Amino acid sequence: MDSIRRIGMWAEAHDFMRQKDSHSMEEVVSVMDIDEEEEKQPSIFTSGSNKGKNPQDAKAIPWVEKYRPQTLSDVAAHRDINRLPHLLLYGPPGTGKTSTILAVARKLYGGQYHNMILELNASDDRGIDVVRQQIQDFASTQSFSFGPRCTRFRFAPLYPTHVAQRLKHVIHSEGLDVTESGLAALVRLSNGDMRKALNILQSTHMASQQITEEAVHLCTGNPLPKDIEQIKMSSDVRVQLINDLADIEYRLSFGCNDKLQLGSLIASFTRARSALVAAAK
């Protein structure tokens, strides 16, 4: 009888422990479900690094970047390149070197081209790291010539027709009021530099509602052509001024002091002005 009683007590204890374990597992599962639901809920907190950051105002973007060609067909005045060996693009500023290579990257890699390229800009290297690290690396390494290893493409200044065509596109997109003389002044002062033309256009638009020839020259600080044409100079005064300028250039080529030659330049124009005033009387 004692054995039967002990067996019954052991069975009751075993059932009690099994029920307790099942309740504990249910609690654990319920806790896990709650945690999972909490993880699925979107967080209302933002990272501290994003605090205070607002989307960039479209009006504040320079037109040089806003209207940068996105594809090769948008690049003005340059033919398509079908083969791509190692490339070395060189030429004056504003002729489309950066725009062309970025368009090539978009053509090859699509929308994820940022993950496939490494862009280094010389304007970014202005800190002490240049002195500490880059100059040391440059002095301790051997320089190699890139010319023989690359296919060279020289970017010449853009033709006035191409600059005018691109400016008309920007003017139409921005809804600007630009006169024909103002457009001609933009093309003339850019000298084939598309970046310079867009910067002048944007600066003039910020200073004047209507972009005229006078507004463009006033914004850039260049004299008007009609004002230059009003300067009448006799042949004797002109020859003397040219001789003075030639002497200054000759002395500079031999390493004479720049400040002294600048004083000579001012004196030459002062004598020319005095001669013009005397001739007018």
C-alpha cells in the first residue's frame, strides 16, 4: 500500500510540474510574440545625425549642377565615344569634362553608378592632411606618366552656337526674361566656358528681373562695348602706349620687380590720358 501511495504522489507531482512547464513556455512564447510585434511597429524616433536636416531647396541649387547633362546625348558639342580604354580628359574649365565622364558612368552602371565609381576633387583637399599625409606619400613614391597609358581626349572650348543653344534651354526651363543682346553678351563673355555662362546667367537673374546686355556687364564688372568704342585715341598716343607696354613686358621677362612694373603700367596709362586731354583742348 505504501508503494502504491508513493507512486500516486509521484504521478501527481509529475503532472503538476508538466503543467507548470507548459504555462512557463506559453509565457515565454507570449513575451516573444510581444517583442516581435513591437519590433514590427515603426519607430517614431529619428537618429540624432539627421536632426535639423531639411531637403535642399531647389532654388538654392547652382544651375551648373541643376542642368548638368545626365546622359551622353545631353553633352553639347562632343561626339559619342564607342570604345572606352583608359581615358584622360583634359581641357579648359567648363568644357564638359566632368559632365561627360559622369554621363558615361550613368550609361554603364545605371542608377547605382555612385557605388561603382570613386570621385576625387582637388578642391576637397584643403586641410592639414594634405601637408601631413599626401605630400609625404607623394615624396616617397615614384611618379608615372599617364600619357602613354591612356587615350587622350582634349576638350576644346565650346562653340558660341552650342553655348547659346544650352543657354536657351536653361532660359526656357527657368522662365527667364532675357533679351537678344543679353544672350549675346552671355555667349561672348563665357568664351566657350559653359560653367561660366551658367554662373553669369544665374548671378544676373538674382540681381535683375530682366537680363539685358547692360545687366550682364554690370554683374560681371566688364565695360560695355559701346563705352569702349567711345574712347578715341590718336595714332601717336596709341603707338606710345604700345611701346610702353612692350617695354614693361620686356623687363618682366628678365625678372624685374612686379610692383615696379605695375607702377610703370599705371604711369603709362596716366601719360596716355594726359595726352588725350591735351589733344582734346
